[in-house]
Amino acid sequence: MMSPHSSQPHWWQRSAQAVASSRYGSKLASRLLPRLDRAVLRLSGNRFTVSSAMSHVPVVMLTTTGAKSGQPRTVPLLAFPDGEKVALIASSFGNTKHPAWYLNLRANPRALLTFHGQPARPYIAREVSGAERELHWQRAARAYPGYNAYRERAGGREIPVLLLEPE
């Protein structure tokens, strides 16, 4: 489905990562990036996101079913491919509450992923734990070091790691 970036991030991407992982940068990023990504995705035919350019990490559009509303909900997220599987980190930019998309997947693990203009594909999500969680957390934190800062700010909340597998 997607391939991880093989090259190292440029200096400006490392700088953007540092800003986005800071306390104030993450607050700004949490408000701006999803809106910017949706607009840029729409204008680019689902091929480009600001988050991916800044983070040097692939971004997917995740569509879940709202836990309360039952309505489709779509959000852009950093994604960490593992063959046909995709790991997602429910960091919520280091907030003390879980993101809505995570709660939606807990209520209904079926989801759609769209990447780089390809048609949406169905996936089933499951939360990983133990060594499997640690493996995916470390891979994600190497690609985007901001996750370690988010973990410190999450107020004791263990940040969930989800693995999505094709249906």
C-alpha cells in the first residue's frame, strides 16, 4: 500500500518536527494541521499533505465510524507502514485525553485508509500491547521524535498504538 520514507529528513523537516513536538507548537499544530491537510489533500487530489512534508512521514486519511453518531469521520494521521499493515499512534499531540478517532476504532474497529490518491481500502484495527506495542512505538518515535515529548505531556495516559490490517 505505502512505503516508508527511506531517506533521512532534511534539516528543515527536523526543525518542523522539533517545533511541532514542543508544548506550544503541538497546540498550534493540533488546531492547524488537520484543517490544512484536508484542504491541501482536496486541492492535490489526495496526493500531498503539509504534515507529511513537515514530518517526513506518510500521512493517511483514516475514516472511522463515529462511536456516538454512527456517522463517518475522516482525519489525516501520520502512518507507519509495516508491509500491508499500518501502525497508528493515538498521541493526540500529547493531550491527556484520547483522540476521537481512537475511541471510534475501539467502538468499531473497521476503518478505511486512503493514501497518496489511491482508492480507500478497508482495514480492521486492533490495539497492540507488550513487545508488539514497543516495536511499533519505537519505529514511530524514530521516524517522528515528537512522540516521546507527547508521551511526557500526556499526563500519565498511555498513548495507544493501533495496528490496522487489510480486511
